[in-house]
Amino acid sequence: MTMKPDIVRRYLHNPILTKAEIPYPVETVHNAAVVKHENEYIMLFRSHLRTGRSIIGLARSPDGFHFAADPEPFLVPAQNTPFAAYEEFGVEDPRVTRLDGEYVITYSAYSRNGVRIALAKTKDFSQVERVSLITEADYRNVVIFPEKFDGLYARLDRPHSEIAPWSIWISYSPDLRYWGQSQLIMRPEPYHWDEMKIGPGAPPIKTDQGWLSIYHGVFRTMDGSVYRLGVALHDLANPAKIIGVGDSWILQPEDPWEITGYVHNVVFTCGAVLESDGTVKIYWGGADTVMCVGEANVSDLVALCLDHGRPAK
């Protein structure tokens, strides 16, 4: 099989959302979750304030390309316990999964105690309910599978470690609050585009061949780190088993707003939408500053894992 050079086709009118289009003061728009709700695309985006701390806003689109932001932020640091003590420095990088007839939101809660993951729920994105803090410090990038496995919910995450490379783990829960049975399932590849650290990106997408996971990988250069996107394929019945990892990246910083910004040389995804025609809309933050989108055929992403893949660890 011949590899296709550009699996992800960038939208010609990127970026699709910037700080200039937000009706309240923000300095960035990036790292957004996106889902389709009642034929409308909902984007939950992270924004820096001039304090340097982050909030989460909401934007809507009829087609997945043209977004308009709501007049007020969607989620700001909590004022009530127990969340207030762990969100005082900001809320960041949401992910959204449709589960049991509602939407489950995970996000990073920053405070002087480190970064934890919080879980919230909403039915319609007009009201949101905080449910629980589901990790201790220091965890990031929690994505929840949209189905149960043997009666248990499953999630991917990336704990911080100075001993082992920053790797992807899986955990299980009976109720979305209490998590365990954790195991490491995917490591960075030495001297590769994702050798420094990896982390889950968008919530996994179900395909006939397996669960497709879009993840970010980081490579350290003489001029700083570069964030790129790659794909892995998990077994349908046992998501802890990874069938293959695409050996090459699917997206890297190339456009000016991805190379230069708040954090240079970054493409970072928190959301992707599988369409009925087999295409996937992949959303990414460019240089931690603006939001972008591109499309790929899900079959090409799966093939990269199966035909041009490598073992997970």
C-alpha cells in the first residue's frame, strides 16, 4: 500500500476561531472539544485571560466550520467547595464524550495544589453540573470512551512522571467517579517524532477495525519542543490492547498561526467528529492561540495504524 502524503486536509479558511471573534475579553482561543448536538456543532474552547489564567467558552456552528461564540463563558473557576480549591488557577483543555444520553466533560483544574482532572455533565450545553474530581495531581488529557466494557467505563490519561517517559494509561470505573485497574498501554517511541511525551487527544472514535485514538506527541529540538498529532488503534472489546500505532504523524505545525503564537510550533487536539460519510473533522489549537480544523478519511487513519504501524510499547 502506498502512503498518502497528506492524510489531514486543512480547511482553506483556517483559523476558524480567534480572540477577535469572542464577545468578552480573552487573549487566546485554543484546545477545544467539539461534538455534534442536535445537528449543531458545539465547541468548548480554552481561553487565556490577561491574568494568564484560563476559562472555557462555548461556540456553535451549523456546519462545523463557521463558529459563533456565546455571549458568556461556559465554565469559569468554581467558587464553591470542593472544586474551588482546585480550580483557582484556571480550567483548561476540555474533552466531551456523549455517554448514557448526556455529555460528559473532563477538564484540567489548575491550582497551587497542581493539576487535577474534573468531570462535569450537561444534557444540552445550557446548564453544566460539576460531578467529581477524578484524579489526584498531576494528571492531564483524560478522554472517556463512549461505551462501557464489561460494565465498566474506560478512560485514557497521561500522568506526569519524571521517572518514566510521559505515557498513555488506561483506567476503569463503575460510576465515572472512582477509577482503578490502571495500566500503562502506550509509551513514546525513542528517537521518533513522539519521543519526549505523548498524551490522549480526542475521545476515541469507534470503527469496524477498532477504537481510533488521535493523540499528541512531542519532540524536543534545539529550538524548543514541537507538538504533532498521530493515531493509534485499540481493540474493540479490550481497549487496553493496542493493535497498532501509526509510525508517522498525521499533522504537524506548518501554517503561520501554528508555528508562531502563545506557544510556538504546536498543533493540539481535544476533539474530533466522525461524519456519516466516513470523514473525520479534526479540530486543533494552533500555537495555543487560535482554533483550526481539517478533515481526513477515517479509513486512511485506520490504515496508517494497520499497514504503517508499530507496536505500542
